[in-house]
Amino acid sequence: MRAQFFVTGALFATWGVHVPSVKSHYGLSEQSLAVAMLAGGAGAVVALLYAGRVLARHAPRSVVPVTGLVCVAAVGSLLLPSQYGWLLALMAVYGMAAAIFDVAINDEATAIERHAGRPLMSGFHGMFSLGGMAGAGAWSMLAPAGVSPIVHLVAASAALGALAWAATPFMLRDVRAAGEGSAPLSLPRGPLALLGLLAALGLVAEGAMYDWSVLYLRQELGSSAGIASLGYASFSGAMAAGRFGGDWVRARVRSVTLLRWSGALGAVGMALALAVPHPAAALVGFALVGLGFSNIVPVLFSAAGRLPGIAPAHGIAAVSSVGYFGLMAGPPLIGFIAQARSLAVGLLVVIVFAVVVSAFARKALGTPDAPV
């Protein structure tokens, strides 16, 4: 299961570090690039309307390899066409497949955590971040060696697709995390709605790092391709470290306290990256964002699985679907702001959303008597 989180993280990073390549290949403005990202978000929204229905009939073990294959095929093909319409289509297909893939692996991770009876979600998401660090780090080494973006996209996607298929037999055979009912996945209401909203705001920061951190270093600060790709790697490395230690922290620190300080640290990190126009400051700032946001999603997903009167699998699926929309819709929002003003102004959204997450921590999680 951890391998699947690694694959989706590495695939996000592989797309993220090549945002400048896509922009150059198709000759796009920030607005046109944002529209392409929005196509991915639109595809995700369409898929999420059917994610619950799909996972009610098919276990994650059968859903993951199919959607994973579509994901790697779409990302690997991003630089093969030359028409903008093909880019929009590929992004839409990628968004649809990645959304169902993401909900499926989070559903199974929740089931594994529930059966184990101890915090595990942060560790699973740590593998996602580790994959992101590996995906970005690979390009930072290959770019100076003269490897073309097309070769990297195709080779990396093929390798990640092979890993996803090889790991599938080790997934749970009978657990259907979203299969406790036949109803399709619907928009959450009540407590689930607030948890989902905060997850979406938290994932906007991750989406911003995937899609804009490399371009910010490259375009706004004039960094080389190798240095620019380290922006994503520093974010993912710090996030992985925070998540691998997150289960230990969650067992000792109240979830409200952890969520508050996580949002605050993320806001401080992004403020540093934007206030000091130097690549070194940006790398440190992005790392602080990664560390700050590392446990926001695991805390919120676990809380969704413990709400009274709601099946754990349905709670986690509902919150993850709304959160995933933030992951896909956040980067286009930043892109539209960047077109109107600048990328630095667009990334201020991350600070605002981090503050909102911190401010609404108690309302979303209540006042637990013990760490979770």
C-alpha cells in the first residue's frame, strides 16, 4: 500500500517539475497554463461524482492498477502533442484517473489504520511526500546532464506505472473501504463539510508546490532548471519527514493543537519564501511549508473516520473527495491571480488558507480530551 502512495506522489512531482517545460512547449501564458490545470480539476470533479459508486462495487485492489495506468499514460504523454487542445484533454483524463486513484488508496489506508488500532495515516502520506521528493530530485539531477523533458516524462511515467502494478498483489484482497453501501459519493454536510473544506484549503498548498514552486524559482527568481526543481524537492522532503514522525506526534499531541501549529508554520514558511527574493530563502520557506502542512491532511482524514453515526469509510471518502478538489482547483486559482498580478501575489493564497486552517481547528475537531 505504501508503494501506491509513493507512486502518486512521484507522479505529481514529475508533472510539477515540468510545468515550465509544458509552458514553453505549448507557448502558454500563465492564464492558459491555469486553464490547463483547471481542466485537470474539472476531470477530478467529474470522477468524484462516481468515485463512491465505483468503490462500492470494486475493491481498491482492483481500482488502483487501472486508474494508475491511465495516470501514468496521461502524464507521460504531456509533451508529445503540440496542440493546446490535446494538453487540455490529457489534463482532464489525468484529473479523472488521479482522483479515483487517490480516494481508493486513502480508503484502504483508513481501513488498515482502523484494523491496526493505532495511527498510521501520517506514515502513508509520508510515502506520498517521499515520492514527491524522489520525483523532483530525479529531474534536478537529470536536467543538468542534458536529458530532455520528454524523455524524462516518458521514462519516469513508465517506471512508476510498473511499480504500481508490481505493488498491487500486496494490497488487501477483501477490504472495500468505500463499499459499505451502494450510494454514490456525495458532497459532505455538517461536520464532514468543515473537515472537507479545511482539507481542501490544506491541499491547495500542496497543489501550489506541485505546480508553481518550480516556476516561481525559475521565472521570478531566475534560478537554473536544476535549482528550481529543488524547490519542490525541499517541500516534499520536509513534508515526508513531518509525516513519518507524524504518527508519533499524533499519539502525544492533541489534534486541535497540532492543526493550529501546522497552519501557522505553513503560513510563516510561505511568507519567508515570498518576502525574501532569493533562491535559498525560497528553499527554506518551501521546506517550512512542507513541514507545517505535513500532518494537516492525516489529522483531518482520521477525524472524518471517527465521526459518530457515519461509516468510517464513507467519512474518509467524502472528506478526501472535497480535499482532492482543493488539490486540483487551487493551482488554477493561483494561475489566474498570477496572470492578473504576479505569481508572488498568487502564492499569497497559501498564506491566507493556512491561517484559515489554523483559525478553524477547534471548530472542526472540537476539544478532544486526549491526543489522537
